[in-house]
Amino acid sequence: MHLILEVIKGRRSVVRFKPRPITDEELSLILEAGRWAPSYANSQPWTFVVVRDEEKKRKLGELVERMLILRPGRVALSAPGLGDPAVVIAVAVDTLKDPDHHVEAGAAATQNMALMAHALGLASFWAGIYGTPVEREVRRILGLPKGMRVVSLLPIGEAAYEAKSERVELSQLVRYEKF
Ligand SMILES: Cc1cc2nc3c(=O)[nH]c(=O)nc-3n(C[C@H](O)[C@H](O)[C@H](O)COP(=O)(O)O)c2cc1C
């Protein structure tokens, strides 16, 4: 399989992490992957807020937990908050720099970072925050200025379990020439 497809297919959303720190080198590779995401007119409207402080991570973890859709087969959290991610990266975007496409830009950066984390043997969980009831609280905790929104929170760490997910068959997703 092509290397990039292997990374894309291997990434899973994980909500519990082993307590192992992330190295500075791993963190900077992940942030670098975010930096090279595409954005409308190359506006690069993002700021990546890196949270390593335990108390802040706990608060953000509780908010992420509120966002969890617990389905059959999905791992339920045994304790409040996320199980100890080494770092949480908040993807904030400047709506003035990019009024029309800041969400897509933040999403592209989030995915780049999730893939890079996976390629490094780490796991992540994309919590979609934009426009949700918890976004305001995240903005307050992180001290975001006016005009900045939060697209996602991305806890990253070593996975504490093996997550599984499936996808709809390509034959059901693709039409040719017309819908
Ligand atoms: C934009 C976006 C927002 C998401 N927000 C949530 C969320 O609020 N709660 C949640 O349980 N999962 C969330 N997820 C994770 C998805 O549930 C997960 O990606 C999906 O079930 C597929 O699983 P996988 O990532 O392990 O392949 C989000 C994913 C994306 C792309």
C-alpha cells in the first residue's frame, strides 16, 4: 500500500491515552504538519494553542468528554476528562484573516496534525468544537481574543487501546459524470 494511504487508513480516534510524555521533536513535527495545510488564498488563519498544563488539559478534557458521542462498541470513559493525553492542541482560526473559509482551513490543519501524530506512533481525537455549546468555554479557558474561533481540540498521546472504525464501500460513495 502507498505510504500516505497507510497512514490515512491507520489513524483512529482514541479517547484514552497512556501517561507518556510527547517529546519536543514529536510536537514540533506535528505542528509543522499543521503549518503546511492548505488554506483559502494561503490566508493561513490558524493559531495552534499547545496545552501541556495538567489543570488546563483536565478542563479541556471534560469539555471534550461532553462532545463524545457514545455509541455501542465505543469506549466509555471511566473517569472524567480524557485519559491523560500528553498534549492538547486547540486549532484556533482568525475569522478576519479568512471570513469565508476559516473552518475548512482549521479542519485541514487538524487532519494534517492527526495524520502526523499517527505516523509518529501517537494517537489523537478530533473533537469538533466550532459552533458547539462548549466553544465559548474553550475560548475563555484559552483566552482567545475577539474574532478568533475554535475549530477543534486535538488531544494527542499514546493510545491506551486499539480503536476500530469502518468506512462505507467506495462503490457506494462514487458516481461518475453525474450524481
Ligand atoms: C469534524 C469532526 C468533528 C468530530 N467531533 C467529534 C465529537 O464531537 N464527538 C465524537 O465522539 N467524535 C468526534 N469526531 C470523531 C469521529 O467520531 C470519528 O472520526 C469517526 O467516528 C470515525 O472514527 P475514526 O476517526 O476512528 O476513524 C469528530 C470528527 C470530525 C472529523
